[in-house]
Amino acid sequence: MSEPVWDPATLPPTAIDPECTLDGFLGLEWLEVTDHSAAVRFEVRDQLKQAFGLVHGGIYSAVAESVASLATVRVVWRDGLLAQGLSNSASFLRPVTAGHVHVSAHCRARDQREWLWGHEFRDDGGRLCALVDVTIAVRQRRA
């Protein structure tokens, strides 16, 4: 990875230990984060599945929003801005039942108020399993 994920020079101080948050529960392994892209992976385990043994669709959306939010805030925080999820749209293409899910995210467009991120989710065989688009709102921090 190019920089530590929770680098205090690029991210606000955390209110909660990241290991105690949803991101910690998901078990995200950050592989790379830049100003325009990010890559993570997570292990498939029963707690992330729905009752029929597939990774729950909400997991894909939660992972995508976490990745897009952190990748955006690490760029805008130093300019006095904050970032938070505004919308999330997912398409599920193939089920994942075991192994790891590999996520690549790319910033498709950005302006002063919104960043649009596209995420591809692939299984260990490299097969495309889900696509998730996330729009991140970028706003001025309150004093």
C-alpha cells in the first residue's frame, strides 16, 4: 500500500477504534489507496452471508461505501472538507460462497461537491461478481 490507511496526516482522528467499527467487522484488508483508486479484499465467512450461503448483497454496498468514503476523505480532509456517502447502487452478477472477495475502486468523476466511485468485486478466480457505484458528498467541515 502506498500510505498507511489511518495516517493522521491525511485522515481526521477517529472517534472509535477502526477495529470496533463496521469496517473492522468486515475485516477489510487495504491493499492500496491513492487519490484516484483503492483496492481491498476481505475473507468470506458465515457472518457475511445470507441464509442461503451467499455473501449478502448489503456487504458489497457497505464495503463500497467504506472504500469510497475513506479514499475521498483522505484527499479532501487537508482542504478543510469532509466526505460522506450520498448514494449507493449495486448490481450482483455472480454469487460468492467461499474464499476472498477482491475489490478495486476507481474515481470516475469528481467536482467540488460530489465524487463518483465505481467498484468491481471479483472472486478468487478473477470472475466479476458485483458492480457498485457510490456517490460521496463533499462538504465544508463545521467549525
